[in-house]
Amino acid sequence: MSQRNHIGLLATAKSFYKSAERLNTGPQHLDAPLPVYYLFLHAVELALKSYLYSQGMDEDGLREIGHDIETAWQEARKLGICDLCSDCEKLQECIQIIGPIYQGDKLEYFHPGQKRLPAVEYIHRSSGKIITVLDNFYGQELKKIH
């Protein structure tokens, strides 16, 4: 990981999320260009890895997960991410849908005739939710220290 702590990983997740928001213009609540999906999903991956790192997983463990956001989600659940988020089940649904599409290079070589991607607004809300929850959690943790 190029960032050296969980805050750095979350900051990078936010930058991917914000870039996706900027590119997702117009009446695209259902469909968006593939790069928009990729940026939102990469934000999810980095946010989950940020949480795992904050809970003690080392960089080798994060590398081992790779781009498998379903595995990252399961590990985060084991470490209590659902205690932080009231929409845990909705996030899990989203990750179960997008995980297989994002893993490996399937999204980069996605052909619309194969399968329909979930509505981009669904991915947008879910990625934003994970980032917001972790941002609030880290902020509370920092207040406890000071």
C-alpha cells in the first residue's frame, strides 16, 4: 500500500469517490461509463482496506486480499464494521452484487450484452455511505486521543 496508515487509505478512497462523482454527470442514474463504476468501486475497496488496516491487518494481509472486495467486506464484518453502520445489510447486498464484477479484470472488459451492471446511483450511495461511516468513526477515535 502506498499510504502508510488507515487515514491515508481513506483519503485516497475519497479522491476516487470524488473523481467518480465529477465524471458521473447528466441523467445517468441507471447507467454510467465504465470508468465511473470503476472509480466508485475502487473507493469501496480502499475504504474497506482502510478499516481493516485500522483494526490491525498489516500490509501483507491487505495485499493478499487484492481486489476482492467481497473478501475485504467479510473480514471487515468480522472486525465489527456493521457496529458502525446502520445500513450494513444494504451495503452487504451492494458488495455481493458488485464484488464478482469488480474482481480481477472483469469490469475493465465488461461487455454490456453479458450482464447488466447495477444502477450507478446504487453504487454511488453505497460507496459514499462506507466512506462517511469510516470518516465519522476515525474522527471520533481522534477525539478520544485528544
